[in-house]
Amino acid sequence: MSLKLSDRKPVRLQTKGYLTVYLSLSITIILSLILALYEGARIGAVKMKTECVADISMNSVLAEYSRQLYEQYGLLMVDTSYGTGSHTIVNTEEHLRNYVQKNLELSLPGKVLGQNTMLGMYCKDANITGNSFASDNNGAVLNRQILAYMGADVIGSLVSDVEENVMTLQESGFDTTDVDAMARENQEEIDEIELPTIINDEGEEEQVSLGNPADTVNSNRGIGPLNLAISDRSQISDTVVNLSEYASHREKNKGTGLNDDLDMSIAKRALIEQYYYEKCGYYGAEMEKSLLKYQMEYLAYGENSDYANLGHVAGTLLFWRQASNMLYLFNCGPKVEAADMMASLLTAVMLVPELKELVKYSILFAWTFAESISDLKILFNGGRVPLAKSDDTWQLGLEAMFSFRDYDGGDCGEGLYYKDYLRMIVFMTDFNIKTQRLMDIMEMDIRKTSGNADFKIDHCLDCFRAEIEIGTSYGYGATIDRVYGYEE
């Protein structure tokens, strides 16, 4: 049996749609995941870039350290006035804010082409919330930087030698024995004794002059030790400064207490003492960069002129040298006998034997003074004088005492130089006072350089805390808080 073509029934093809629905649902989920991951990546990228920008920007602020302060004193600090004369931390905030924004901006080609990034970041704000300046905590911040600079130096024998010399000086009582007071007391006793009288040519009664040879020397005491030691005034710097303009004499700017502590040990103080001698000049070793030429002398005495500071050093040296020389002279038998013989002859002629001992000691005190002035001449001329004299290092004989001003100085052949005595004086000066005066010296010298006429050490930034707030064009942002400094 055959079927006709017309008898065939059409066949309906049926297909299932579950694959298409599944694929549509999967794509939605996948796209959601991709978008979530993209958004998460963007948020993470914003945070990461915020950290990178903060690091770059805060380091850029620190890179603007005062070049003159670094070149002259080896210290890394930001002058927050930036040479403008306007001393405020706001200047540094503006610099920080500018650095943050510059690091978030598109490059020049990107701006020209109108491109954008997936982050769309911009600086909402940048604030400095904490800071420390050089003068904070009585200069602890400054001293910490000095120690960082001196960290590679090895403390040599110089510091131990200074300590040993100071100990010898103090144990011998040279820094407390006032020979001038003893000489004045001796002279007062001489003056209390009434001398014989004679009838002069006019028939009047007149008291005989004792004619004490010590008076020839003592008449020069009022001239002053510096003028006696350095007769040519032109050799002494005539620089005078107005101290009211400098750090130790004005109310200083203060930080917030950020990282301004310093644990000071004996070794650290020794390093700082060594720093003084590397960076400061003194008589005979002046520095071209300096305003006050005798900077070490200023650390010790803080007067407003080189002459006054050097005068104080001369006075201290005379005080020490008289104590030392008196100790030797009064225990030197031959020299005491020579003074005794001169006193015996004088008082015998003047018929006042009761004055013999007093006159003898007045001669010895005058001899001590003359020898001490000769010591100062030696030191200021670059020679050596030992702390304690001996027969070999004593300079003036009894007769030479009377012409001590003509002694041109020389060298005792052994002992300490002027700089060694000066080290002792500075070493014995209060540490905090020296720190304040060192800040004065730094200000004096930096102000001599171009563009730094208003430099102030108490506005020099050592470290700072910054809070940087970043926004994006997508409605969220990031905030970061960091502390940066030269030793962080």
C-alpha cells in the first residue's frame, strides 16, 4: 500500500529554552561580580594611591630643607618661612597640599586630550596636625639632629683630655682660689700700718712713701687682662650684635610636642661638645662664614661683642693662671728667698721692719700677676702654657717682673694651647645655656646668606604629622594620617 504525498502529516519540531534562561541569569551574576570586583579594585587603588601620594608629598616637603643650614651646620630642617620672612607652618601646609594635588593630576598630554582615569582622585584637604621645631624642649630637637650628624664620628682623646684637665683644675682649686682677693687683703694690712714722717723742704710734716716695688706691677691691674695680653687692639674683632634679635633673647615658636624628647648621656654630650669645635670659630681660628668671630667664646659667656667675650676669657684665664702660679711660686724656696731679701732691704731702709712679711707677700703676689699676664700673652700668641708650672716652665725672674709688659710671649715648651683652655671653659658652661647660644650663632650666620635675612631657628621644622583627605568623582574617598621626619 502506498501513501500519497498529500496524505503525509506535518511534523512539529519542539525545542527546550532552559539553556537560554540559564545563560542570561549567569551573565547577570557574572557581570555583577565583575562590576563588584572592578569597584573593589578602584577602592583599593584609591587607598593604595593615597598612601603613595602621601609618601611622595610628605617626602617632598622634607626635601625643601634649608640648604644654608645644611651646608654650614650639617642639619636637615625645613625653614617654614621659605625665605619670605613670613614664619608660619601654614606655608608648609600649602606646600604639602600643592604636592598632593600635583601628584593626583593628569599629565599634560592627558589634560590636552581630555582623558580621565578610573580613579578620578583629587585633594580635598591636607593639614599638618603635629610638628616639632629645632628649639623645642630647650633645644632637644636641635641636639638630636646634631647627634645624628655626628653619629659616624668616633669620640677621640680630645674629649677625655678636656675632662681630665677640668678635673685637675678643680681638684687643685685653681678655679676657686681668688688670688686678687688675697692680694687686696694683704695690701689693706700694709695700708693700715702708719709709716714714719719727715719734715719736707717747706717745713711741713710729711709721711714717707714706702716705695714698695710691687706697686709698679700693681698699678697696671686696672688696665685689664685682655689689654695687657693683647696690646694691639686692631688684632681683636670689633663685631657687635643686637642680641634681642636672636633666639635666646626672644620668645620662641613652639611645636606640638611631636618627637621632641632626647635621652642625653655623657657620651652624647661629648659628641655635641665635639660638634661645637667643628662648626664654630674662636680667637686665632676664626671662620669666614661667621658674624661673631669668636663663637666658642660666645658659647661660654654670651656677650654681645667679640671684645667682651674675649675679655671674659682673658679674665678667667688670669684667675686660673694666678692660682696655679701662686701655688708654684709660694712653694719655690729660691724665689721666696729673693722676695724676702728685697722686702728686708726695703723695710730696713724705711725703718718699718714690722712690714717685712707683708711686703714680701705683696712682692710675691705682684710676681704671680706678672707671670700670669705673660702666660696670657703666650696663649694668645699661639704658644703653650702648662696647667701647673715648674722651674723649667716659669718665665719671669724677679727683676723681669717689673718690665712684664715688655715681655713678648713665647712658649713654655709644654702644656696646653689657648684652644685647650677654651675647651675647658666651654665644657664647664651649663649645657642648656650653650644650646641656646648655639641657636643664636646659627641664626647670625644663616642671616648673612642671600635670601635668609629673617631666618629663625625656632621656625625650622624637624618632623610633622599630616592628615591628608582624598576625594573622588565617584562619591567616596580616603583619609591618611602619617608622621614623617628626617629620622623617621
